[in-house]
Amino acid sequence: MNIPNQITISRIILIPLFMIFLLIPFNWGQWSILGADIPVHHLAAAVIFIVAAATDWLDGYYARKHKLVTNMGKFLDPLADKLLITAAFVSLTGLDMFPAWAAVVILSREFAVTGLRLVASGDGEVIAASIWGKWKTVSQIVAASAILLHNIFFELLSIPFATIMIYVAVILTIFSGVDYFIKNKHVLNKSM
């Protein structure tokens, strides 16, 4: 297993740690930072989430730079993204910090595209992430981070940045999902 794939695996390993800090109501108090009141355990969860999300960029950069792109990496990387995003949005929905309708839209797209990838892999084809899929992932990470950080930095300006990013993430999620199916309709046509 090469280094980029190990980095991807580390992202998966960080998910339970992220969820522990987010979901267990540790009584560590809260901090007021730039107009936002944030429980310390949410801040810890946010840091873990952001570090895990950063490994998405790191593994891809390292794999391309050192020509270590593998089919396993093309499969594992989007899977790790989906696991991290699913853990974040399901947990935030359970904490009433993320709207359930948005979680359903986002997770439905993730399952649909994963299904498409599975059908393609049955024919020996690997569907790599598209540019829209990458932007979708970035928007989801930014939305989750803003929520986890209780809209820090923007609270002083009364800008609902986290809410805006939820809508941006949903729009990019839908658009990128439609884009995957249009560009890969041959996969579905072959499987029928």
C-alpha cells in the first residue's frame, strides 16, 4: 500500500475519533471566539474534521506528484470522502445542527453515484472524481466546518455563512450528481 493510500486510510481512521468528540457531550465548557459561542468538544471535533478533510487534498497531491495514482486510490479516496461527509452530516442532523432535508439530498446523491461506480467497476471501468465532484466535496467540507465552528468569524458580521454554504453544497451536490450520470450514461446503458 503506497503512501497516498495510507493517507486516505488515515482519513477513515479519524472518523470515529471525530464522532466521539462531536457526539459525546464532554463537559469542557465553551469558548467565545469572535462572536461565536462554541463548546470546546465541538471545537475539538471541528479540528479533527478539518485535519481529516485536508488529507483529501494531501493524498491526491502526493499521488499525482509522485505518479502513485492507483485504481485502489481512485476507489478509496471518494469512499473515504463519502464516509467522512456522511458521518458529519448524519451526526450534525442528530444534533439538530444540520437540516434533515439537506442531509437526505446529499446522502442520496452519494449513494447514487457510488452505485454508478459499482456498476462501472463490474465492467472493469473506474469512474474517477470529476471537477464538479471535487467542488461538491469542497463545498460540503466548508459547510460542515462552518457548522462545527458555530459560524465563527461570520457571527460578528451577522452573516449566516454556514447556512449559505449548506445551500451551496446542496446545489453543487445535485449538479455534480446529474453530471456524473450524464457523462457515464453508457455505463447504465451497457448494464441494462
